[in-house]
Amino acid sequence: MKECIACHSGQIKQVDIKTRDDAFILIENSEVVVNPQSQNIIKFVCLNCGFINLYAEDYF
């Protein structure tokens, strides 16, 4: 199981991030239609402290 690198909580949720102007919205992955160009970056948010972490997928 992944844990937050900031607070070490196990309450991590995979999300998608939509930006507009100076704001952003986090959307649960179950509700996201993923653009093939953005599939190589996995985004996680900690439900405990709100820290957002980005991971790059390996396609080898």
C-alpha cells in the first residue's frame, strides 16, 4: 500500500487534476475520462493532509 510522503498516512486516493486559470480541481479516477497523453502520470492526494504527489508510469 502507498503512503503519504508528507504525513505517512495510508489514506491515499488516486485522482486526476483539471486546471483552469489559477485554480485546480481534483477528480476521483472512477469519474475521469483519461486522455491518452496524460496516462503516463499518476496523481495521488492524501486525504489526511492534502499533499499531492505525482508518479510517472513506466512503459517499458
